[in-house]
Amino acid sequence: MGQPAECRLAGGVGRFEGIWVAAIAALGVCQSMMFFGYKQMPVPDFPAIIQTGHELLSLKMPTSFTRAPVVGMLQATLSHVVGGPHPDLTAGWLLSALVHPCSLVLFALLARRIVGAAAIWLTLIVAVNPYLLRVLAEPLIEAPLLSAY
């Protein structure tokens, strides 16, 4: 029959848990694809965050720090790679789309250790939370931040 559940969790990932984590990752990828570019108008502090990122990448002192500059720097760096008519906006959507499935998997694995078998349902509730889905459409990296809290 195999090892007890305690040994499987301590020694490695069981077969069911691997399938479950893959399904959560697939759900996150599906949600990211559905909401990529969904909202055309970003939040009002988006230009300030991007401007801070571009200023730091060009080794200039930023005019303001509306948030921690890491998100702005990541989006400004990615905007040079993606190109297009609105590279900053596309970079924001892409960064959020890349981080969202990873944050769902991280949440699922942490919930599995804390609440056990109920983590499946808790993760699904988090994944289909209307507020999280609304924020996923934003070109900022807000969705992973919400699921981290």
C-alpha cells in the first residue's frame, strides 16, 4: 500500500500531490492567459512606478519612490525585451501572468503543510476569489502580492 502520509510528506512529493500541484499550476496559467491584456487602463500610480524603474535602470536618482522600486525595475527591464506599442503596459501584464501561477503553487504547497488535505479546497477558493481575479487583470504585480498575504 505504500508509506504512511507522514513519511510521504517528509520524504518527498506523493503522486497525488504532484498531480494536484500540476493542476493548480495549469489553472494559474489558464487564468493568466484569460486576463492578459484584459484591462487597458492601469491604476493611477502605474506611470510613477515605471518611471522610477526606468530612472534606476539608467542610474539616475528617482524623482519619487511611490513603492519599493523592485517592481518598477522588473517591469522596466522586461519592457525592453517585449517591445510593441506599449512596452511598459505589456511588461506589467507579462510579469503578473508569469508570477501568478507560481504564487498559486507556492500557496498550495504551504497550505498543504499547514492545513493538510483541506489545502486543495483552500487553494481553489483563493484561485477563484473575485478580488484576486480583478487584480490579476491589472498590469501591476498585485495578484501575487495579495495571495502572499
